[in-house]
Amino acid sequence: MTATANSDVIRIHRKSQVPALTRRGRVLLLGVPAMLLAAALLVAAVFAAAALFNQAQASTDSDAGLEAEVITVSEGDTLWSIASSAESGTDVQQLITQIAELNDLDSSQLAPGQELYVPVD
């Protein structure tokens, strides 16, 4: 009987663990990451090109700064008296503002011997 029992062995076929991919599965598995990689490379190329073309250009022109002369403050001088005596076509009040900004003054108090830059035309 052992011989007969061995011949009646039922063979079970197991399906493979990984099913075959459909076309949609291949697109999702391979196509989407490839498109994301291509998009990332394109963005990197755009940034690299922008960095190359957006270089700061050095200028050989002279500075368009403000010409000024140095004035030494005397006893009793005020910003108004200094601005009034300056050889400038600018309004006195505007000149006082320019003097204060140019010399980084916090108040209108001046000390004798203090040096100020005064704009000139």
C-alpha cells in the first residue's frame, strides 16, 4: 500500500510570489520616477544657467558720490549757520539734513573742534 499511496501524491502548483506587471504598473514603477528625475535635472540646469548669466558686473565709472568739504566747528556754530555759510545752491533745511546724514549725527548739538563733512556743489 505504500506504493499506491505514493503514486496518489497531489501536486500543488503555487503561483509566483510577484505577479506580472501590467502596462500601468510599469509606468508607475519606472516612468514616474524617471519623469521626476528629468524634471529635477531640468530645474537644476535652469538655476545653473541663471547663476551664470546673472553675474554682478563691475563698473569702471567713477563713484557718483557726494562731494564734501571738511569744516571744523567753532565756538557758537550751529548746523543752521554752517549750512547757511556753505557754498551750495541747496535749500538750507535740506543741507542741514544732508550734513546730519553725512556725519551720522544723532542731535543738533555740535562741539567746538568737531570736524563735519559739508556737501558742496
